[in-house]
Amino acid sequence: MLKFPDNFFWGAATSSYQVEGSNRLSDWWQWEEEGKLKYKSGLACRHYELYKEDFDLAKSLSHNAHRLSIEWSRIEPREGEFSSKEIAHYVDVVTALKERGIEPVITLHHFTNPAWFTDKGGWLHKKAPEYFLRYTEKIVEALCNKVRFWVTINEPMVYSYHAYVIGIWPPMKKSISNLEKIGNVFVKSHILAYRSIHNIYRKNNLKPPYVSVSKNMQCFEPIDCSFKNILAVKLRNKIFNFAVIEKMIREKTLDFIGLNYYTRQVADVKSFNRYRLLTDICMKKTSDIKKNYLGWDVYPEGLYRLFLKLKKYNLPIFILENGICTTQDNERWEFIREHLKFIHKAISSGVKVIGYLYWSLLDNFEWHEGFSPRFGLIEVDYNTYKRTVRESAKKYSHVCKTGELAP
């Protein structure tokens, strides 16, 4: 039997826009209504209304931690105007978790922005870090006595790439030069937020919080040993996996490493230019590698390889997202089990892993993929909004309850 550490965090994650529904003042909603995006989020999972029911289910599954995000557009619907009603709502949400013995892990930015912020230029605006800081301070002041774990920004490089490089997310900019530019803005925004969050806790005589980002990482591999593919892997590791966190570590503004892991990427570069070195991938179908519903490789060993690379930073690692979209629920449990085995192996190798949060608690709105990818431990019927706990959730629940996994 594989035994995980005592006080390990077990649970799942969600994000506000993907589950709440009717986030009408968000830039993403605005672009949906203008017909610029293929799918509409609509009522999503109605989690805004049904959060207590959803947290009851999480508790019944022995979760002791849950990651959620705050919707900035609800909190600051117009520039400089803050909604006391919506702040109170999120206080109630966090209180509901605490009442059920579930540790809240709060994300401040999960891809979406207030429409007014994007209309002003979004993350390319020179005052973007100041706007984000103002919002951060408002939320942290309201929740600091209930929250220990904060995530400032979810997957900064994923957002930068989709929104500012290939342009399939709002604000649909297309320039490879934006990648480093937006990355640096996110780093600055995180540093300002990190220092402010710690100052707020000191001011309120509270124990220091744990603050990080949620960093998506992939296991990059070359299709062959050619120089261009080896170079591509080196560049992608540097730019997409490690550059952001290394800048934050140098500024001493990470209390742990928040890690999101889903898949590997195989580099198969066609020509020598920066864009191709960063984007060309192998699209070959391989019989020995399982795929999820979206065609991503299922590659648990890649998580272990990343752990070994992250070990040198000597920071605790919290898995904030790891999941599979599939129509076959047995594949979901197999995915969880195999990744947990490699997490246990990493812990046995001296890596300090403090928790595992599956993505996601509920089936939800998956951005430009719409509602068809099903990641949830809990199935959502989008006609009735009925929740049904999947068998994979029950098997995972046993691990959450006992801290043990059959090898």
C-alpha cells in the first residue's frame, strides 16, 4: 500500500467563469455575445447558486481542500467601483467551505477580466498591474481571516499564448512578441500582489499566508535527436515551464510552487524560426500513448520528470490541477491512480509535495472547447443541472479518506 504524508491536501478545483454562470460583465461573456467565440457559457453549472450543494458533495467525497477562483468582473464591475454584494457572496462561499472542514485555495485571476479592463487595453495597458493590485487588496482584506492559500494568477503563459500570441481567446491579439511582454506583466503583477497580501496579513496580526501562482507545465520531448528538436525542447522548457517561476523565486515571492499538469508535448520542428521552434508539434497517432477526449497524450511519467526538475528550487509543491476529459469514467480513475503513483514516487525521492487537487470537481465550460469535454468527478446534466457522483470520484474518495493507494 502506498502511504501519503499526514496532513496532505486532497480535493478538486473549479474556476468561477467555468462553473458559476451568467458572468455578464466579463470580457469573455462580452465576446461571446458579439459572436467572436464559438460557444456560450450561459448558466454554466449554476454553481453561483448551488455552491453549498456542490461543497456538500465534496465533503461527502472526503475532500479536505478545494480550489476556486474569484470573478474579478463581479467584484469590480466598473472601473474603481466595487460591489459589496459580490464581495459578501464570496465571503459566504469561503465560509461554506470552512464550515465543511475544507481548506479554501483562492485564485485571484483565472483567465477572465472585467470588460472595462479589456476595453482599456487589458494586460498591455501600462497600469494593468496597478488595477490588478487594487482588486487583489479588496478581496484579500475581505477574506484574510478565512484563507491561508492564495494563487495570484492561473497559468500565466497559457493565457498569454492563447490570448496574445495565437489569438483564440479575448482580446485575440496575434504576435509572438507579446509572449514575453505579457509574461513580464504577469510577473510584475504577481510580485506586487504577493507583497501586498503578506503586508495585509501582518497588518491584521495573522499568520503569514502561502502565496503562489498556478503554473501549467508540460513534459516537452523531441521527436528525434536532431539539433532543431532538442533546441525546441530546451526553449520550451525555459519559456513555458520555468522562466516565470524563476523570476518570482529570485524576487522571493513564491511560498510554494502551484503546479498544473495534464500532458506532454512532442516537438517536431519544420524550420528554424522562433515561432516554429516554440509551436511545431508532432501530430502522429501513436498506439502506445493513450489520449484524452481532446487528443492530449496521457503521460503520468512526465509529472515525475517535472518534479525532479522542480526539486532544486527547494519549495513545497502543490498540485493545483491534474485531470482528464473522457467519455469513459474508468479512464478517469486510471488517470488519477497512475499520476498518484508518480507523485508518491516523487515524495519518496525527497520532493516535498503537500497536496493534490483534481481538475475538476464538476463538468464545466471548457473555454473554446465548450461543454463537450467532461473533466468532472461529478457529472453535470446541463438540461436539469442535476449532479451525479461518478465511480471514479468514489474511488478517489477512498484515497482522500485514508491517504493510501493500492500499488
